[in-house]
Amino acid sequence: MRPPVFSIITVTYNAELVFSRTISSVYHQTYKNIELIVIDGKSNDLTLDLIDFYDDKIDYWISEPDKGLYDAMNKGIKAATGDYVWFLNAGDVLKDENIVEEIARIAEENNIPDIIYGETDLVDKYGKIIAERRLKTPEQLTWKNFKMGMLVCHQAFIVKREIAQEYDLQYRFSADFDWCIRCMKKAGSIVNSKIRLIDYQYEGTTTANRKASLKERYKIMCKYYGTIPTQLRHLWFAIRFYFAKIFYDNS
């Protein structure tokens, strides 16, 4: 059995300040069965110059207008030819130079599972670690786990290409949440790598975007887990948050 090929897909738009950091973390990997794909949304800064500079390290790239982040990701899926697709957005980096080799070993030891996942650290725009991701990955993951939220970071969620569907463009902010659930529903085997895979560049969202994202996630939860159960869980979340706030305010 040949070693698996990983199609690592990076979506960019005006990413001149962070592009090199992301791309360098990929081409410096000790494991070489990597297909590096860059989908650019017609950047008007120096991103295209950087893509041209790294052209010999990139297997496929395009730069053209798109309908948003998830439309660009769909282009990446269509361009991919590897066994797995792995999204690494501009600003995010693989944890160290051995990460893909470790994931390849785990994949082979587990008979090339449909999905492999792991942990994530949050970093600032300079790459400095801020914190571990608040939501912890479950020991054993199924699509039902996401009724409690997105327990695995999208960039630490590696999917076999043959089950990777396109993102649903009706969701502007949370299509990755829906995509992960659909992939898990199709998966026959899901493996926890139990390692930290990604430094994820955390960028605060605007209040308007955060509210829109939460509304979309709620809609997605109702779709997959039922409206009444989702309402009851959110009521419990609100009650727990309320009493926790009272406790900390009085402590």
C-alpha cells in the first residue's frame, strides 16, 4: 500500500503578512507526499507576488474572484487529487515539521481511516500562542458530538477526499460546521490523532458576524439534531452561563 497523499489547501485574500509563514510550515515538512494547493480570491496586495515567489513549492494555484471563503474552499476540493484534504488557512501553521509524517503514520496504522482529527492552539498575528482552544476534542468523535458545538477545529479535521463533499454556500459564516457534520455522517472510521496539529491564528470577529455565525450554527443544529432538543440544550447553556457569571461576579 502506497503512503497517503495529503492535499493541503490554503485559501488567501490579501494575505501578504501571513502567507509565507503558512506556506513555509507546509514545504518544510519531513513528509513529502503533499499536494499544496492555493486558492486566491484575486488579492490586490503582494499576495500574488508571494505566490509567484513560492511557485516551485505549490502544486496548483489560481487567483480569481470568488463568492466568499467557502466558494474558494470548494474550488480547492475540486482541484485536489490526494487521498486526504486538509484546509490550512493563511495565517495558520502546522505545529512542527513532523506533523504530516505523524498523521501519515497514524493513517497507515489505522487502515487509512475516513477522518483523522486532533487538537489546536490559538495564536496571535505574530504566531505567539494565546491559549489552547476552549472546546476540547472528544476521545471518540461522531457526528452527534457536534450537538454541543464545533468540538474540533476545522483546520485539525482531515478528511478522505472521496467523502469530502462541497460546502453549502447558503451558510456564509458556518458552512464548515455543516461540512464537518456531513463528512462525519458519511465516514466509516474516525481516528483521534491525540496530538496538537495546528497553530490557528485567532482573529476576533465583529459583533455582527459573530451573531450571524451563531444563528447559522443554531439553524444547522436544528437541522441535524432536532429543534426541540437544540432549544433545550441552548436553554441549559444560558442557565449555566448565568449562574457562572453570578458566581464569578461575587467571588
